[in-house]
Amino acid sequence: MADRRHFLKAAVMAMPGLAVSGRTDPASHVHSPWPVRLDDWEEIRGQYDLWDARTYLNTGGLGPSPRPVLDRFREVMDDLQLRSETGHNLIEAAREPVARFFGASEEEIAFTRNATEGNAIVASGLALKAGDEIIIDAHAHPGGAIPWLNRWKQDGIVVRTFDPSGTDAAGIVSRMEDLITSRTRAIQVSHVTAPTGILLPVEEIADLARRHGCWFHIDGAQSAGMMPIDLHAIGCDSWATSGHKWLGAPHGTGILFIRRDGLDRIRPTEVGAYSDAGYALPDQLDYIQTARRHESGTRNAPLVEGLRSACAFMDTIGMHQVRNRGLALTARLRKGLSALDDMDILTPQAREMHGSILTFRSPAVPFRDLYRHLTQEHRLRIRIVTEVDLNAVRISLHVFNSEADVDRVVEGVRAAIG
Ligand SMILES: Cc1ncc(COP(=O)(O)O)c(C=O)c1O
């Protein structure tokens, strides 16, 4: 166990050339694959300091960071404060392993504060004029929807929505295709929708977008850290995520991906020091030829290092294992709920159409009462779903959750419906 802990710390620290306090980390020769696979769920649970007073089931809102990630974050923060240095070298060193974790190249990613920022950089940067149309899922989170609504308000673009619910992926793609006109310029989908956890067929949608000459952006806030992601294989043009949900990175972290040959299609809207490859007043500005052009000014390097080590932590478990664990826990929850009378489970059942979220309601109990009962009587930290009148409750199940957590939800619901 002590050995495993040592290896885990090494895995989280591992980074070629990583220097802290001017020293090179002794584990820095460790690259990929990471030295151990964490495969014991109790041991993984033990890596998180979670509040005993309740069961945490809201990773879709905010995900806790495991202790090794927080240790690393604090260590770098203390060190940089002590020396009063920015640590920009750490940001540059994080770029390649983080990009690789998501199947991208280091020139294709920018570090952001959250998913919303990445979504907004794309929505505000695409060249669109009044009357141009974009398509987005009707279940988009405000962090995915409002950047486009801003273009509607500012520039008169037309926002069209499709219903992402249903049990048939091909049907969803065909509903989207029905909305495409000669004015459609971009498509955005939530990879996993926030209200009910629908996993959308992003490869097929990428293909649809390509066939119609549309830019394809993915809001990946709910899928990064929930399942393996290979951005080049998906074939999207851009993608944004938060670090502080399923990845378990510190609060205020995010990643934006823009595929290499699409870089100049996104007009940089906020630039400054570090966005340029050369400038001179009054009339010269050359953008740097990477997605880093969207980062400017002094940044919080400990946060980026926390994000990098969160990816390393997840990689140590193995993203296929993470995905399968989420599927197993949600299957257990579905089975438990289905045994109760009249449960209305809104998340699709097919393995390829969902991840680690399950949303449900009961005709027997108003959803606010169900929510209140589960949070107050059973001390479950869950989320209420009021979007598009779904009127339900949402359970998120991640690597630190157990079968006992799932059973607590089922017991709570059983008691609520009487
Ligand atoms: C699909 C989706 N997009 C965007 C966001 C916003 O994330 P952030 O607050 O990190 O920008 C969320 C948050 O729940 C989300 O679920």
C-alpha cells in the first residue's frame, strides 16, 4: 500500500523536465505509460478527502480533487509564492501531456478558466454575419448556450435547436440534419448533456458537419474525465472542457482545443502578452501559430499544474476503467430504481448513449419534494434538474463513489415515494 502510494505520487508528479524550486523532480524520467494502474476502488476512494456529513453525488456540477492533485497544486503554489515567480515554464511543460491525454497536439490547446471560456472563445471568434445559422442541442448548459445567444443579440445570427433526447443515435443525427440549410455555419453539441447525461454520437456529428461544410464545436464539460477522449479520432474542429468536474482538477481550470488547420478560423477576441509571435507599435501584430494565442497575461501556473496532475491521476486509473466503473454504477442505480413503482428514468439505457449520470423522476412525488427528501433526510448531495421542464433529479457517479452510495440513493427514493 505504501509502495502504491509512493507510485501514485510519482505518477501525479511525473513530467519530463518539471522543475520545482529550481530542482528537477526525481520522478521526472517517468513518462507514459504511468508506473502503476490503480484498480482497487476502495483505495481510489481513499485518495479523496470527502466530507463525511453527506454522500457526494454531484460531480456533474463540481468534482472533488484527489489528495495527490491538491498536494501538488499547493506545493507548486507555495513554491512560486516563496520565490515570487510566475511558473510559466510549468504551463508550457503541462501542454504536451495534457494534449496527449485528449488525443491532441500541444499546439492545439489553450488553458482556460472553465468550459464556458473555451465555448465563448469559439462562439465569439467564428466569422458569422446576420442571418447565418448555428445548430445547438436544446439541453445545452448556459455556459454552452449563452455565448451563441450573445452572437444572436450582438450580430443577428440565428440559433436553431434540436432535441437531443431519445434512444436512437441515428434519429438524433437525422433531426440535426433536417435543420441544416444553406446558411448553417456551425454545429455545437454537449458531448454528454448536463440535464440527463445523454452521450451524443460525436463522430457521426463530426461527419455530418464536414459533409455540410460546418464548423463543429463540442462542449465537453461533462465528458472529460468521465470517458476516454481522442479528439483527433472524433474529428471535431474545436472542443472545450472544464477541469473541475470529472477530471478532478482544481476549481477554475479548463482546456480549449482548436484543430491545427482551423486555428485561423477563430478570430482571437482577447489577446495580449504571449498571444503574439512579434508585434510593434503602431502597426505590427503577428499571432503565435498555436492555440496559445487565446491565453494572455499572467496566469495561475499552480492551477495548470493541478490540471496536468489531475489528468495524470485519471490516467493512472485508466480512462477505460473509469468509463466502465461509471457504467457499472449507473447500471446498478438503474436496476435499483427500476424495481420501484413507476420510476421515470430520463437517461437513455444503451451503453453507447450514456455515461456516469442518471436522471429520474417519479409521478408519485413532486420532484422538489424528492430532491428535498434525498438531500435533507438522506444527506445526498445531488442536483435538481429544472431545465426544459424536465423536473427531475440528477445523480453523478464517479470513481470515488461506491455501490453503497448507489444503494443509499435507491433507499432514499424508496422512502420518498412511500
Ligand atoms: C455541458 C456543460 N457546459 C458548460 C458548463 C459550464 O462549466 P463551467 O462552469 O466550468 O464553465 C457545464 C457545467 O455544468 C456543463 O454541464
